[in-house]
Amino acid sequence: MLKVATGASEETDTIEAVEEALEIAIEGLDGVKPKAGLAFVGIDVDVDALVKAFAKALPGVELAGCTTDGEVAGPDGFLEDSVVITLFGSDDIDFTVGIGHGASADPRGATATAVADAKSKTDKDSALCVALPEGIGPDISEIVGGLRAALGEDFPIVGGASGDQLRFKGTKQFCNTDVTSDAVVVLIMSGPLVYSCGVATGYTALGNRHKVTKAIGSTIHEIDGKPAINLYKEYVQAQSVHFPLAVHSAEREGFLLSSPQSFDEETGAVTFVNPIGTDEEVQLATASRDEIVAAARSAVENAFKGFPNDKPDAALFFSCAGRRAALGTRTKEEYESFEAIIGDAFPTAGFYTYGEIGPAGHQGKAFQHTNAFLSVLLGSAPAK
């Protein structure tokens, strides 16, 4: 049995927001005792006050969470500057949390510590990991690699990098009452859990492929031997975050998208969300609002097609901050994909991220994604 309930509040006072969100979530559990919670919150929320209020209200219940670029909770849909709390209860599935610090300096060490912390609290076999790493500074691809090393190459890992409403000044992660930055926080579900994922972007690559000829970390200095900024001038005549770079990879079908963060007109360099290596083949990519919304529907449809039960007990989703920026007033339509395809009679929670983590299909090996919508459906395995 799996019981999940989500509560949300837009109260400006953090304590009042936590109390309201918890009241809604606890009522939704229908008397089932919660084992753990996930909290997605606005960057201006007093996170220290939040974790203390949660611990006081639900002593012994574990908590994992982070700040975001925007929160989502059913049935409210898209929210900003809110507190969204999802509670998990079950008589045969365990939910345990862990944290690893120093993700920028040692992403693999941080992930190993977080996973070991969470796994030490249960004797059941791990079934799914929800990862909430720092979104500014660490190499997210290295964090994903570290998670795979700690959990298994094909172990299911989903999640998103924490955000700060595109301020790029600092995000927060929290695990129980430990509030910090530059960390990796995980919630591991262990026991007879079933799940299915769907991911899509809606973006299409423009023109011919080009080769990165000089890159250091996340900054590309030259493409085809010319200043990287020239690619934007040639194709879109603009320096815009709404045109991510499509980076082709032999490891997966298609390409990985990476959004630009800054343009240096003087040097011609462009800095992106993800590190991009020299000799990588790249193209600019674009998508209309209609195509972005259609991709969200496609992700939910694919997850639902691959789900082993008739209907999920809950859903999580992780969507890119770049998608939210591009959608503007149509952001709410991504959440509405769940209502249109599955219905609204089950709890849904998620947030807008600085990098998404999940498989490329229904299940399997986790990858780093950018400008993607990731749908995760959850349920309990049928009794044998």
C-alpha cells in the first residue's frame, strides 16, 4: 500500500504556510501515518523556520527538500513563493533521506555520502531515488554519475537541481533540520514500489551541426574556430536564453539541451548551464510555446503508457526553469497535462529546476536533462 498526499500554501509567513500545507496533506492521508516528506519552496521562504516547524508538527518524520524556480501542487497547479509539502505513507515501503555536502568540490563524494546516509536507515531493497542537488556550481552530470556509481548504473534516479528564481545567487537544500547549500539531498524509496517515467523537450535543432573547438568547463569560447557568440548572431541575431544549445551525445538517442547563462560580447564566449567538451557537435535549438506544452503532454502520456498499474497513486514532475521562462503565462498548462491525461484525483507535486534527472524512457539508466519535462508516476506493487 502506498498513500501520498500534497498540501500547498502561499501564506507569506513561513510558519503559517507550513501549518496550512501540512494540514491539507495530513487530511489527504486519510489517517495513514506519514513516514517522510518532500518540500519544494520559494527562494524567499524562511527554510530554517520551515524545517523546525515540520519537525515540531511531525516528530520523527524525515524531510527532504530544496528551493525552486517555481512550485507545482495539485490541484492548485503552478505556484510561486509557496510551500509545497508532499507526505508519503505505506505499510510496506520505506522512505529515507540522506545528505552529502561539498557537491562542487567533490560531487561523487557528496552523492556517495547522501546515498549511504539514506540507505543506512532501512533493510529493504532500494526501488527509486529522488535527488535534489545544488543547482549552481556543481557539475550536474558528475552528480548523476556519482548517483549511478552509488546506486547502480541502471538504478532508477529522478529529480531536479534546486533553483532560486533565475537570480543565480544561491539555492538551498535541506535534509531533516540540516539547511545548507552546495549539497546533494536524496529521498530513497525502498520496498515494493512501481514507477514509470516520461521525458520530452519539444525542442528542434536548427541548421547544420557545428564543432566546439575551444571550451573550458561550462564556457564555450570557440565553435568552428570562431567566437561562440557568432553562432547566435548567425542563426537568431540575438543573445537569448530561450535558444538552448543541442549537444549531440553517443550515449543517448538525440541530444542534450544546455541553456546559456551569459554572453560575453568582448571575448565572444558563451557560458552554459552544463559543461560542454571540446570536439562536441552542437546546434542551436528552438521551440514554440505550443511545442513546449505538447512535449509536457507527451511526457505524461509516455509515463502513463509504461505504468504497470491501472492508475498511479501519485505523480512527481520536474521541469526546467528555461521552459517556465519561455512559457510565461502558459506555465500552468504543463501541470494541466496530468489532469487532461490521467485525471485530477491523485496527488501531484513538482518544481521548476536548474537541471532535470531521469531516464530517457519509461525506466532504466538515469541521465542529466535540460529544458526537459520529466513525469514520474508512482504506485505500489500488486500483492502476489
